[in-house]
Amino acid sequence: MLRHFTLEYWIDDDWYVGRLKEVPGVFSQGESLEELEENISDAYRLMVEAEILHRTMAQTKEIGIEV
């Protein structure tokens, strides 16, 4: 399945650094914009795989917290 995201990027010390605006925590870098796009795609896929693994292993419990 193809999903579309917004890649926000900037240049820092000759490196392209970026993040997916719609997915907090997915950042990467590359020596070119093309490499950044490849690396950010890999970072997203790894995050999704980790989330799937976590969901299969995690248990839940409701707790009360005084606020």
C-alpha cells in the first residue's frame, strides 16, 4: 500500500536532515535529498514493524491516576 506523507527537510553541515510531519518521531538524514527519502522510508518501515511487534506482545491494564 502506498501512503503519502509530508517530508520536512533542511540542510545541516552539508547533510539533508528531515522528518515526516504526520508521524512524530520519524527522522533521518542523507548526503542527498534522494538518500534522505530512502532513509526516511526505511525509518518509517522500521517504526511500523516495531509497533506491530509491540502490539502482539503488549498487555494492557486500566489504572487510576490522581490529577
